[in-house]
Amino acid sequence: MAETGQPVTMETIVSLCRRRGFVFPSSEIYGGLGSTYDYGHYGVLLKNNIRSLWFRTMVQERDDIVALDSAIILNPSVWEASGHVAGFTDPLVDCRTCKLRFRADQLEQASCGRKPSKRPGETPDCDLTEARQFNLMFETHVGALQEESSAAYLRPETAQGIFINFKNVAQLARRKPPFGIAQFGKAFRNEITPGNFLFRVREFELMEVEFFVPPADAPKWHEYWIEHRLSWHRGLGLRDENLRVREHDENERSHYSSATSDIEYLFPIGWGELEGVANRGDYDLTQHTEHSGTKLEWIDPDGNRYTPHVIEPAVSIERIFVALLCDAYHEEVVGDRERVVLRLHPQVAPVKAAILPLIPRDEGMAGRARALYEELRRHHVVEHDEGGQIGRRYRRQDEIGTPWAFTVDEQTLEDDTVTVRDRDSLAQERLPISGVRAWLDDALERD
Ligand code: GAP
């Protein structure tokens, strides 16, 4: 096996996702809708795995974090209090010549709509407007009347749903700081410059924890969460050399943050934010206390009151999705043939194993393969594939990252064994068919 040495580009990943049905441009038959995507079967499976591994680490395996699922459309006062109505903005300029819109703070990296493309403002023909603040929240209306009082927003983050439920959870969940509330769900942002596939989209799925701590302990917990999240991404299989931590400087921080560090990944477009770990201080609980009149504070057993500080690790499934595919994608030459293989960690791989009858029209092989498939599918996502040459079926599974294939062949009919083929090493060994289920359980636990 030899790597072809081709660099992984975003176009390569987009094309694989399209070819294998992970991701489609949304509303395609109507010409699409900029930077919005629909997920096909393998995309849904991959997203489910990312979400459930996150939930397992952040909630199920911890005593100090509980789950929440708040509404997407909240009382608009929430967004006044949180500062999003006034401050969740990007500076925007329009070009009257090429009619494109750019972020005023990213003109250096932008290219305009003319051919050959220029940096906006580079030529005398560029006619840029003054920068103006553009709010990224999507507005909607609640109820039948489109009057001012019914205006509301689609949430741009899940965090605020957590803060406004602080009192409910603190009272009922029998937790005391340090403790956290976890939430995943859709978030919506009217990004001015979306793009780079799923990296910056207008509708995405956030996974956030708001971790409430005594104020003096905030810096310590901030460090803890940066390390914890970095090691989680490594555990998903992302290579160490493609991960780094970068601290925001003061000008870069969001309106609520007193310190933020990004866990960055080396995407094909360069280093970019994978996950943010922010120290939000007491900003949010204080704001909601002032605006709602409900005291969001902690009272310890000796009657001391304080507003907890908040450490927030926040990441989207979409950024992890892209990072995993870029990291796992390999083109290599095996013998005289090229193959594309996704070396995904078995726990994130959409399909855990393929069950392949070598000669599908042989009734003995077909029957045994089908029975094995029926047994395994009750416990894991597995696939039964009987279409085409065995080599082509292996290649198909390699491209979607299936770690193992069990092949039912002539020998199976004699001794009830199957071969198991390893996606990465291509090694094959024989197993009793009755032991396949336990072998797969072990392999998934082991890796
Ligand atoms: N509650 C904090 C918050 O939302 P953020 O840095 O704006 O912080 C958190 O977003 C994470 O959400 C980012 O680290 C990134 O993983 C992801 N993210 C942000 N905007 C995104 C977009 N337009 N498309 C995909 N993912 C996005």
C-alpha cells in the first residue's frame, strides 16, 4: 500500500460526500439555497455518532453535568438581555460594482466577483459602501399577525436556553457548582460570508455545555475544559499535528467573553476554529437577572450568595464532520489499483461492518450472509451488500469508512467460518460465524 501523496482539498471532500450520499446541496432541484445542505443516509449516521459520543462523554459518563432541551424560539427579551440584539453583528460592506457583500474585517482574505477576481477595494473600479453593522440573527414572527410585538428570532446559540433555565435546573437537579448543563440542537445565523462546504453554514447543530463554577475557580476550570476537549477530539481519531489551541486576543473576543481559546484544526483551507472554549464570567446570569427580575444566583448552605461564573465549550457537529472526513481521507495504491479509503475511527464510522456473500446467487452463501446480517443489525449499523464484484464491494465500503467486512465464501459452507477483512491493513483472518457478533462487540470496545 502506498499513499498517492495527493493533498486533500475541500473539493475532494465535497465530491466524496456527494458521490457516496453523505451530503447534498439543499433545495437542489430549485437551484439550491446558498450554504445550506441536506444529509443523506451516511451523513445522518455520522452525525448521530458524533452527537452520541459527545453526549456520552459530556453527560452520561459524568456526575456533574445534566441535559437540557430548550425551545429554538425563545421570548425575544432573552436576546435583548444576552446582548445579541445589539452586539451579535458583523461589519459589512457592499460593492456597488460587483454587487457582492463582504465582511469589512476580512477584506484582505476576500475575493470579489469580477474576473479575474480581485481583493475588494483593490482597483479603482471597486465601489465599496461604508461598513455597517449587520445582525446575524434570523427574524421570524410568532402568531398570525406580522406586527412588531410578535417578532422573534431563531436562536443563534443554544447557550441562552441554558442560562434562562439555570434556576429550574439548579433547584431540581440537586447539583451545586461546579456543575454543568449540556444542550445540543439547531442554531441559525445569517452569515454574511458562509462557505467552505459545512465549515460556515447558516443552519447548523451546536453542542454546548455551560459549566457553572465559583468565581475564583473559573481560570482553573477554563484550563480544564480546554485540555478535556482537546483530548476528546484526539480520541475521535483527529491527528495531533492537525490540532492546536489558540487564545483569542482582546479585540477578537465575543461581547460576553472574558477569555476564549479556540481548539483549531488544520482544514484544507488552513487553520480554523473547530471548538471554542470561553470563560463567559458572570455576564449572562447577571444580564438575565437584571432583565427578567429573577435572581439567577447560587446560595450555598451557609447562606452565601454569588453569581456563578461560566465556562463554555461549544462546537458544531458540522465542523467536526468536516474535520473527521479531511483527517480520515486517503488515496492509496494497493497492488495495481487505486483506492479511496476513509480511515475513520470505528466509533464514528457510519457503518460498522459489511456482510458480503462472495457469490450472491449461491443459495448457501446468500442464506448464511443474510442470517448473519439479521443477527448483527439488531446491535450495530451494518450493511448487507450483494451487488457487483467482491473487489468493488470492498472499495465501496472503504470509501464510506466501514472498518470491517465479513465475507461468506465456499469455506463457510464447509466449516461455518467467515473471513474478516480489516479496512486499514487489508489483513484477513477467519472466524467462526457464531463468534462474529462477540468479535465485533469487542473490536468496537477495543478501538
Ligand atoms: N455559545 C457560544 C458560541 O456559539 P461560537 O464561537 O459563535 O460560540 C461555537 O460558536 C462553535 O459553533 C464554533 O466553535 C464552531 O464549532 C461552530 N460554528 C459557529 N458558527 C458556525 C457556522 N456558521 N457553521 C458551522 N459551525 C459554526
